[in-house]
Amino acid sequence: MIMLTRLSGSRFVLNSDLIERVDATPDTVISLTDGTKYVVSESLTQVIAAVRTFRSEIVALSAYVPPDPEHLFFAHLNQDSPHLAPVAPLHREAAGRRDHQES
């Protein structure tokens, strides 16, 4: 979610995942995927920066969420509940060796 300002000065929070397009006409108009439009006082560049910052914070904070080992090891016993599995980062050296071996 990003915090924006209406032309009236009131602040609101917008789910940036719903943004389809941002136009500068010269006012900044944000169009959402459902057709809703918001005119904001932030510039086009400021909206882009807010979205980038929000998404980078999500990626950065994901490194601090430890997996729940009990949930992961026993998730197969209850197929009705969704579960997440940790994914180890692929190191460049290993990726290069694998790509080389496959060709």
C-alpha cells in the first residue's frame, strides 16, 4: 500500500498492485484495473518511487519471516490447509554449472 494525497489535501492509502496506469495530464491520474481513477498531488515520478519503495520493502522484509517448521513438515497430513515451502536462493556458481551441464 502506498500513501497518496488528493488534490483537496486529504491523505489516503492505495493498493499499488491494482494500478494499471499512471498519467501526467498535467495532474497525476492513477487508473486502477477496475477502471477507478484517482487524481493525486504527487508527481508521476513520486508515485513510481512510492511503488518501488513499497515493493522493495516487501522483498527485504521477506528475509525476516522464518518458516514454521512444524507447519512445513506436517502440512501434507492436512491437505485442506494451504502451505508455503521455503525456497533456497540459487547461487550463481551452481546455476552456471547446471546450465553448462544441460547444454
